[in-house]
Amino acid sequence: MLERVLGHFGLIDLFAGPGGLAEGFTGYRDVTGDSPFHVELSVEKEGSAYNTLLLRSFLRQFGHEFPQEYYEFLEGKLTLEKLANFHSEKWSRAAKKVLKLELGTDDARARIYPLLNDLDGRQTIVIGGPPCQAYSLAGRSRNRGRPNYVPEQDERHYLYQEFINILEAVAPAAFVMENVKGLISTTISGRLIGDKILSDLQSACSEYQGYKLFPLGTNDSLQARSPKMSDFIIRAENYGIPQARHRLIIVGVRADLCEKSSLAEFPSLNQSRQVPASSVLSTLPHLRSGLSRTKDSYENWRKEVLAQMQLVKEAISKTDKDLAEEAELFIQKHKAGDNVPRTRAKAGRSELPSCCPEKLQDWIVDRRLCHVSNHETRSHMPTDLGRYFFASIYARVYGKSPKAMVFPSELAPDHASWKTGKFADRFRVQLENRPSSTITSHMSKDGHYFIHPDPTQCRSLTIREAARLQTFPDNYRFLGNRTQQYVQIGNAVPPFLACQIAATLHKALYAVETKNAEI
């Protein structure tokens, strides 16, 4: 059993993904500059996310200063194996705390539960987001199209119960559970599963009177009633995240601790001004897209882009003078060579513009970095370059992303659903002066929903750009192939939001601990 330190808590990170929640909690500093949260155990089943998680767990052992060898690894001068060998003891410790297991299996239970015996529940917090594919609106739409699909037989609906099982085993002082907003309307056998989840969370650890659930928004409306699932929606763009991401964040504190300390309300997250996408994207190195279905070279790219730009201008010249003038402006820039020949960032520092809030700058930027990691474009068909160009200039003129109905017929893709209205925003450009749309794992399939706002670059967002919109620090390296990296980022909790949750939870728990210590 660890010696109890007032105000310090160990974390059990379940369904951890690449570690967004844990990054926020461990990155929180209290008023003394101390880090009161440390990870005792992380569990993730997917191989590439596990590798990312393991690397980050290794690095956290160095505190504020990562070793120089890590930066050499980011620059490609050192392999991951050599990095691990340089600090083998720390790597071994990390490997003991990060487990590649599928929660819900017998193997996972056999490996995890013996490790929980040494944890003091009073100084432990369970965090995590059970897989959401079965709850998300997109996932439910796909499931309806599957023949013989029976929701009651989909095990993904019940993985949250593994979260409950860990609560029962540890009796932590608190927990934080994250999931998609679609959980509110998901039904199994005619019953809203969200209601069951709330009931199960509240009644876990009955020997300690269960858990009192707190929304992170205002509690004013809850004085006369119990919370319902919609009360737990957090709109990330209202808390300094440069992304419109709406998720359920459920915080629970052990009821006996609340009762002893008279904790009836929970400190709310402090809302802040919205941060536009350009605040984190504009200073990253400009890149061109690659070319698919034809030989990729800078010369060919310039030729193909110019042809597509001119096609766009011709298609809109008779119907939209303002848009045609915008197209001509960028055609002339393109002809003048106002673009870059690279598809991958090379050595160089990347700061954030002064319009980016200072706290977010400090969170993302690592001034020791001499290389922008995970910043490489993917290849696009020449015809998609034209659609990307049209979308980006349309947004500059009209301040919104174009729907399918306003695309010139010359740019229409060969999609049966193009004119049905079901995928009206099949090509969606991110707006410079607003938070981005929700970063999702769909980025792994194509970049059509995540078009870069700069018309000179004609491409979708890179891994690093998606990571910045998710507020991962620039020194956060994602492992695996590019598809796996996009999935990791899209499924993660924004670390900067998680840090704010950690600050709010620590304030409440510290008050609980100090009050109970007086009793």
C-alpha cells in the first residue's frame, strides 16, 4: 500500500487510447507547481495506440524535462529501440504500468485485478472512455444497414460495465467517464442505455453509499432533481479548445466522502472565449498535397493544381463574380510560385501566433523542438484538389463551408449519394476564424471532411494539424501507420480540456480531503 499523501492521487486509465485524458491529468500543476496526479495503470487493446501510450508513459517519468535522446528520436536520428535502451529502467517501469489488454476478457481480468490490491481507493481516480462506436450516431447508422444486426447482442454496448467493475474493485475516491453525445438517445430493448449507465454508476460501491454524480457545467438546474444524461454534455469550444467537440463527461465522487465533507455542489469549469482553428494551424510549415493516380512531383503538382484552379474559375465565372475574383487571385499566386514544394515538414521551429491564448501556447509548444513531428500530407486525386480549392475559396468569400448543392456540376464526384442530401457536406473546409469541426477517426479514411483553409495548399489536414486541434502538445509522438495515427487522435479526449477537468476535480477532492481530515 502506498503511503497516503494529501492531495495526491493515482490514476487508473481504462480504454486509454493514445492517452489524452491521462496527458491532461498528469499535465496539471497545482498552485505550488506540483503535479498531484500520476498514472498507476493504463489499459489499451489496440496495438498502435498502446505503443503511443507506452512511449508517453516512459517520458512522464522524466518530469518537466524530457531527455535529449527523445528529441533525437523525433528528428529521426535515433530509433525507438535505442531510445528505450538509453533509459532501460524507466522503459521497464513504463511497460509494467501500461498493459495491452482487451477489457472484458478473462485474460484482462486475470492480469489487472491482482494489481489493484495495492491501491488505496481514497487516493485513486478511475478515468476513461468505453468504446463509443455502438453509441455514436454514425455507428448506429452503419449498424442499421447491417443485416441481422441485433443491438442486444452487440457486446460494445456493455463494455461500460468493465468500467463499473473496476470501480467496484477499487472503490476510488472519484471517477471521470467520457463518451459520445449519441449515448443520450441510444436504446436497448426500448430503454435508454444512458439512464442505465447513470444508475449503474450511482450505485457502484454500495458499501460506500455509491457515487454522487456531478456535471462539469453549472449545477443551478440540479438543485431540485437528479442529473440526467444531457446535463453532462461539455462543448469543448467553450473551454478554449479550437474545436467544436461535444462529449459527455461524467464525474463521480464517492458519496460517503461527499457526505462527510458536505460536498453538495461541484466547482464548474470556467468558460473562456472561443479559439479559432487558425490560432493553432496558421504557423505550422506550409505543405503541398501529394498526388495519387499520377506521378507525384512538385512540377506535376503545380500543373495539376493550376488546371483544377482554372477549371473552378471557368465553372463559376458566369454565376458568381466574387468567387471568380477570389479564384483568380489564387491562380496568380500559384503562378508566381506562392506555394511550397514539400509534402513533409523538415527541421524548423514552429511557434503559435500571438492571437492564441497564452495558456494554450504554453500547453502545446515545446521550445526545445527543432522538428515538427507527424506533419506530412497524404496524396489526393487531381479532381479532389479542385474540390478542395473550391471549398477553401468559398469559405473565404462566404464564411462557411459549401454544401453539395453549390458545387459546380463540373466538380461533382462520382458518388451516387451526392445529390440525395444525405452527404451534403461531403467536402468540408475548416474555417480560419472559428473552432474546427469535430476531429473524428473518420479522418483515417479520407480527408474530405477536414480540408485545410489555405487555398494555396489544396489538401486535407495532417496528423500534427489534427493533433493541434485536439490540443496534444507538439512533442506528443503518435506511433503506428498514418491511418492508425488518425484513429488515435480522433478517438482521444483533448488533453487541454482534460487538464481543466483535472484542475476542477482536484479542487473538489482536496477540499473533501482536508475537511475529512478535520473530522
